[in-house]
Amino acid sequence: MKKRKKKRKGFTLIELLLVIVLISILAALIIPRFAGRSEKAKRAAADADINANLAIALDLYELDNGNFPTTEQGLKALQTKPEIPPIPRSWQGPYIKQSSRLTDPWQNPYQYVSPGRQNPQSYDLFSKGPDSVEGTNDDITNWMRENEQ
């Protein structure tokens, strides 16, 4: 009578540790390459909102009503007719449908000032950026800064 060897089922502890070490090494090589990508994507999204999406909505508002919303009326005037004077003459909104467009990718509200300090003939529109502090180099704005020229 020959004895049969039992077939192994599963993995040994050393095999599992080897696989974990290999996966860790691969992750250590790959993750740093993608770490900055999400931040760049958020900056690009904020820039698109400020210089395209919200800018177009504000231009349409101004075209219909003869002026941009005041600072007090804010960007909410793009979604609902303002009740704060000056009441728009021929509000045709909503000029923007998604309320999420009024917050930046870091979930902070976009900052709106009209008439603007940087753009006195129109408005200033900006995001405080990832640090949520106004006036730092990571702000995304609708005006050019001296060091960006």
C-alpha cells in the first residue's frame, strides 16, 4: 500500500507575506505619481467654473438685466430672482442650474464681489483654493496677478 501525500490547500504564511511585500513595493512606486493629479484636476475645475461656467452665467444675467448682481445678491442671483435691491428688471433665470457650481472643488463657496476691486467695471470672482485662505498664491481668480504675466 502506497501512502498518498495530502494535497496542500491554501497558501503558506511566507507566500502571503511575499505577495503583500510585492504589492506594497508597487504601491510605493505608483501612488506618488498620481498624488498630485487630483489637486491639479480640482484647480482646473475651479478655473473652468470661474472663467467659463459662472462667467457665462453672469454675462447672461448682465445682458438681461443691465448690470451684474451686487455683492449682497451674490451668486445666488444666478439661481433665484433676487429680492434685495436693485431688483432685476427682466430676470430670465435660472442662469445656472446646479447649486454645486456655487462651491469650489474644496467645498467652499466661490467668492463674488461686484463691482470688483480688481475688475471695477465688472466683478471679481475667485476661489480661496485648497488652503481656504484668501490672498495666498493658491487662489484661483478671474484676474491676472503680477507674477502670472
